[in-house]
Amino acid sequence: MTRLRVVVDTDTLAPGLVSKASPSAGVIRAWRLGIFDLLRTGTSIDEVARTLRRLRVDEARIQRLVDALCSEPDLIVGILHQDLGCTQEKDNHLIEAAIVGGASIIVSRDAHVLDPPPHVEILLRRHRVSVMNPAQFLEYLDRQLFSPLLPNVVWLEDLVPLPGHDCALCGHEYHWDLPCRETWTGAAGEFPDCPCFETAVTV
């Protein structure tokens, strides 16, 4: 079965990497669980780093997040930065990355991306690319993964790494319920300082 390939706009990607309770965070959680392939470009990775700095995220954490985004070179799409006629010039790379990378979906909160000019909409339709906001995308994933009408079944062990596997983001070793034992203190109510913790225990 072909894996779902998705382009996520910086306006969703950057906040989702640092927040915990938002649709954007849900999109990032689904990516970390391996539910879809996240296509990115050099431009989008640079934009994420700049946005995180504006959000005053610690530089060491920014570097870890950027390293995670660079960790799958086969999912980094090379583009020519063509002018495809988007309302905002900066959005052209999203459309081009989706088309070149064979994405099925673009996820964005930008009204200009969600409601593109007619000629851009035709281009997207021709390449069978849908555009959704984060909440719509999560609803789509929920229907695709857990619909009783689908022949494939998603098992919990397919979503959470098995014990002994390392978290791709922080390098810590997963357990079933405590993914980062190096930072877990065991104190009641105290959470480890690792972005993968929320992902593992939320499933």
C-alpha cells in the first residue's frame, strides 16, 4: 500500500512542533507516529527554524527539530522555485513541492493556500492534490485509519515503536508507556522533557 505523502505549511509545522493541544500539534503527532510521509524542502526547513526563533524556542531544541526534519533525505524535495501564480509568492514552493514530491495533501492554515486562485486550483486538481487545514486533515486521517469500511486495520504496535527502538527525534529509548527513560524521574505527575513523550502516551 502506497504511503500517504503530505506537505505541511510552516504556519502549521512550526507551531505544531512546540505546542501540545492544537490541531497543528495533532498533525505533528501523526507524523511522528509514522502515519504519513512529511515532504519538505530546504526552504521549508529554513522557514521552520526562523519561525521557531521568533517564537523564542531554545536554540538547542531548534537544532534537534531541524535535525529531525533533515533526517530523511529521500523526503526532502528539490524544487525550482517556479512562479505558479499563487496569491502570495511564498506559497508557490508549497504547491511545487507537493506536485514534484507526489503529495496527495497540503496542510495549511493560510487562507490564500486554502482558497487558491482558479488556475492554481486547476493545477492542484490535475495533480490530485487536496488542500486542508489541520483540523480537516486530522478528521481525514481518523476516517482513513479507523473506518470499519476499510479492509486494512491499524494496530497499536504499528503506531508506537516497540521497546528497544530509539526515538528518531531525541534518540532516547522507547518503552511502551515511558518512551524516554533517561529523562523520566518517576515522580508523580512529572513529565519527561522530550517531545516524543506526549506522542507515545497519547496513543
